[in-house]
Amino acid sequence: MSTIITKNTTVICRGSKNPSYGHPKVYINTQKDGRCPYCSQEYKYNPKQNKSHE
């Protein structure tokens, strides 16, 4: 799984775009650990990033 770079300090991870296949919604602080406890997706904060992901 690749790291998602975002300009947001908090992101939501659901594990999948389809809720039937994901995990419970969690809010992740990208300035601290930045890793989802369910699926291990990693998010990194970059305030200069042009496009953000959730």
C-alpha cells in the first residue's frame, strides 16, 4: 500500500470506497502517527500538497 500525501491534518479512513468491504470509519491525525489501525494505510501531511485525499 502506498503512502497518501495530503494537505489535511486530519483524514478519514474507511478501508475501501465501498462501505461493504471496508472497516469502521476512523479519523487519523496526519501530523502524528498517520497510520490506520485497521488497514495500515499510511497518510503523511504536506501543507504544500495541491490535491488532498480522504
